[in-house]
Amino acid sequence: MSGQITTLNHYHSICDQLAKADEDLGNIIIAYGYPPLWTRPNTFESLVHIILEQQVSLASALAALNKLKERLPELTPANILSLTNEELKACYFSRQKILYTRSLAEALLNGQIDLEELNQLDNEAVRDALTKLKGIGNWTVDVYLMFVLGRADIFPVGDLAAVNALKRIKLLPLSTTKDEILDISVKWKPYRTVASMMLWHYYLSHKVL
């Protein structure tokens, strides 16, 4: 099924297809092997984690999440709302991310959002539902669709790591526009999520070397 990544074997098969179709992606696998199949469960915690990752390093976001989990026995919407702003600040939450996380918690508690129902919706319906919430934009929805719902054809054009990796492997000028980036990504349909994971794999591996 092209709409969703189903198994690790399916994922590796898609990587191989992309590698044959695009030499630059193929070179990533030659140099660094297959990218991990990054996944997260469809939970409130996963969405909080993605909110924490907005515009900060992955390490900083994980530190905040872990600090929060030390304070709360269970990460639920009700438990989040029981914390004061000062308690959330002590968990490294910025003022904005306190607001965004509270908004998400309230939406889940009042039934505005149902995570199981989101799993049944198409990509644009998920995007429409989530972007109604304060602080959730297209990048957050893209990551949710890719990592949590396993949707196979998402390209996160707002993600600097993926875009910068693409510019590097294709030797594109820094001035390359978002529209030009999206035009390149169209060639990877219907598996742009997997191409994105290959780009992240390159970015993370290349950074270490």
C-alpha cells in the first residue's frame, strides 16, 4: 500500500526503489546504509514531543520531555493541565510552548481532537484538524503524519535539516526556493516520507563525520 509504511521490509524496499530512481539518494545508502524507520506511538506524549521540537535541537526537546516525565507519573492531558506555568517552565517549556501544550490538552479533553479518529482521516483532513489548534502549523503536522501515522508521501518543506541535506546532496545554491525544493520532491512521489528519512539520515550521519 503506497499510502502508509507497513513493515521494515516494506520500508527498505521503498528505499531501494528511490535509490534506483535518484542516484543522489542511492549514494546516501551506499555511504551510510538504510535510514532508521523512525516511528512514534499515536499518543498525547508524541504530540507534546513534536511541539517541544519546534525550532530547537532534538536534544533540547528530549531534555524537556524527560524533565516533564520525571514530574508526572503519567503524561496525560489532565495531568498537564494540573501543572502551573512555573512548574512547566521548570521543565524547560517556553511561554509559547506552555500555551501550545495546554491548548492541545484542552482540545483532547473536550473532544475537539480524537487521536484514533485522526488515524482514519486522509492527510489533508488531519492537517485541517490539527492546524486549528494554537501553535500547531504545517511542520508539526508533517512530522506527526510521518512519524506517528506512518504516511508515506509527506515532504516537510519547512524542515531545515531535510532541506539543507537536499541542497547538499544535489549541490543546490543556498538561494534555492521552497517551490524549487518541492518540485524536486515531486519526483519521489508517492514515497516522499521515505526520501525525507533518507535525507535526515544523511544529515545526521554527515554531521557526525
